Amino acid sequence: MVQKKKEKDNSREKELKHQARIHVIKEGIFTTITNSLGVSFISPFAIAINSSNSLVAMISSITGLLGPLSQLPGSKLIEKYSRKKIILRSVFLESLVWLPLILIAFLFYKGILINILPISLLLFFSIFTILLNIGHPAWFSWVGDIVDAKYRGRWYAKRSLIIGFTSVVLTIAAGFFLEDFKSRGWTLYGFMILFFIAFIARLSCWKIFKKTYMPKLKLKKGYYFSFSEFLLNAPKNNFGRFAIFRALFGFSTTISSALIAIYLIRYLGFNYPTYMIITLSGAFFSVLVLELWGKFADKYGNYKVIKITSSILPFIPFLWILHPSPLYLIFVTQLVGGITWAGFNLASGNFIYDNVSQQRRGLAVSYYNLLVGIGVFLGAGLSAILIKSLTTPPLESIIIIFILGGIIRFLVVIFGLSNIKEIRNKKKIKSALAIRNIILKEGKSTLLEEVHEITSIKKYLNTK
């Protein structure tokens, strides 16, 4: 009797987790709507309301630091409140911030308080970033509990594939929509409509989370360690060394990435559709290879993926400045960047799960993201200073910054990866045929599981 009850409970738990994974994918779609129609257009919106180049760069700088900083109290909240309550409150309040952003667009259109609107945008987007990140440790910890570690790489790749295609389609469509409004002299109204849809989409995420199963998390005594303890021990353990590497890589990456919108819109003079097609093409190429990277990581380890991709990423800033043609930027720069960033980001997230215990996931990811956020803040801050102060001929200051960013990326990879290793016991790549086998072959059990999961998602989305 006891055995049957245990089997029944296990079966119910398995089904609840299966439904929760479906909910997470659906939530990811609505989050992507918010990001594609809202977050992706913050820099163009800042430019549209006459923000300075330095302020546009500072949006990336300040929000890149405030987000990870807000994850520290977010990780502590897990001790006092359920993960579900934390996520529900943060998502609801976060959705409301889109309303003052709509008001900023309206005020600028009417010519009211124009001088303070760029700073107001920075303020409210910072609040949005804080609220978004307060709930992230709880979300990260929770998702780790509902996804089997054996198939984590493939599941995350599948989720990213679905939301990635959604992102590409929506953002490109929004770019054409905004350009049409611009041609009619209604640019600010276009932003207002996009931000309102972002608001509705984020509220939809809140509704999804309300009915999603979240296992209870029991925290044992002694699980907690402070940020200072984490920093002190970081050079002595694998996860800590990886966190330091990611912080330095975030610094080097943001030196050039903080200026992409300025480079494409102001320096090269592209319109909104061209800007969005170029920036989103990277995401399109990413989703095409996500499943491949997921299978590769599950079989050979996340560190191997990080090692391969981080040896390519330092070339990306140089690719941006070699030719101004949109076709070149799409089919060379973004093709290479999209493929490599897909593997790097997927493996980096899963590497945390590999190296941190269940109880410490929320805490560890907040410290990790804080270190990365500090790197992003310093990188974007340096970028903002350089774009304002560099006047060295014959190269434009923005070109010099891209070159500098690429060189620093090379140095970080050379000196930062050597002391990191794979924790999980994974196969070694014996030949080039290994990659071909990953692409062409897949175990029958895994294939059936993925077909079942995708079928369930389709049925769920069609009936809700």
C-alpha cells in the first residue's frame, strides 16, 4: 500500500513538472513579446527623444549593474517567501512600469518637459530592470527543479528555439510598423502602441505563473554564504573562476555592444526596419543551431561549448566595422555572432546548474549575475566615456572603440579559461565525426520524449 501510494505520488509529481515545463515555455513566449516590442526598442526610443550618445550607452551601463544588484535581495527573499509569491509580485509590478514609459513618449510628442524626459526614461527603465531581476533567482531555482539534468541542454534549447523564432518575427514586424508610423510623423505614437502591448504581455506572464506548479524548496541550515565569502573563495573553486571569467568577458563585450544602436542608426544611418532586421538576424541564426548546441552540451559538456564559442566571439567587433552593407552585416557578422552566442549563452547558464547544489542555485546565480553585471556596467561606462572623449583621426571614435573591445575580448579568453574545467563526466570528442553524429543521430527514447513534449505544448497552446 505504501509503495503504491509512493508510486502514485511520484507519477503525479512527474506530470505536474511536465505541465510546469509547458507553462514555462508559454511564459517564455509572452516574455519574448515584452522583450521584442518593448525592451528591444528602448535604445531606439532613447534616440527618438533626443537622448545623448552617452546617455544611450549609460542605459546599458546602469541597468546592467542594477539588475544583478537587485538579485541579491531577490535571493534572500527565498528564505522568507515561496518562490511563487516572489515571482508573482515582481512580474506584476514590473508590468506596471511600461505605463510611465508610454507617458514619456506622449509628453515628448506634446513638447512637455522635454529636457527631463531622457533622464526619466533612464530612471523608469532602471526600475523595470530592478523588478525584473528581483524575481530571477527564484525563477532560476524553480526551473532547475522541474527540468531533468540529463536533458537540460536539449530542453533549454527547445524553449529558446520556440521563443527565438517568436522574437525574430515580432521584432522585425515591429520595426516595419515603427517605420510606417515614422513616415506619417507618428513615431512616438508607434512607441506608445508597442509599449502598451509589452505591458499586456507581461501581465499575461503573471497570469500564467499564478496557475503554474512550483515544488516547495526546503533550505537546510548552513546553505547560505555571503557575497564577500563568495568573492574570497571564487579563485579556489571551479564555479567561482567561471564567474570571474564571465564578469571579465561581460566587461569586454559591452565595450562595443553598448554602441550597436548608435553605430547602426546614427553612424550608418539605417532606418528602423533595417536596424531591426540586422539586430534580429543574429537571433534568427541562433535558433537554427540551439538544438545542436543543446545535444552537443548534453553529450560532451557545457565547458567544451564555452571553450569553442569563446575562441570565436573576440572576432565579432572587428566583423562589425569591416563593411557597412546590411547584407554583409546580416550574413557575415550576425551569422557568425548568432551561432557562437547561441552556444555560449546556453552553455553558460547550464554550467551554473552543473556546479551548484539545488539549495544554493538562487544564491549562486545572484552572485554570478552581480559579477557579470559589474563587468557590463564598467564596460558600458568605459564605452560612454570613450565615445564622448575620443577624437583621434583618421578613425572615428566608435571604430576605435570596436577595435579596443575586440582586443580586450581576446585577452580575457586567453587568460580566463585556462583554470576552468568540466565537472560532469562527459565523453571526449575523438574526431570530427562526433559533431556529425550529434546532428544526424539521436537516441530513440530522447526523440520520443521530445515529440511527446512538443505535442503537449501544441495542444496546450491550441486549447488555452
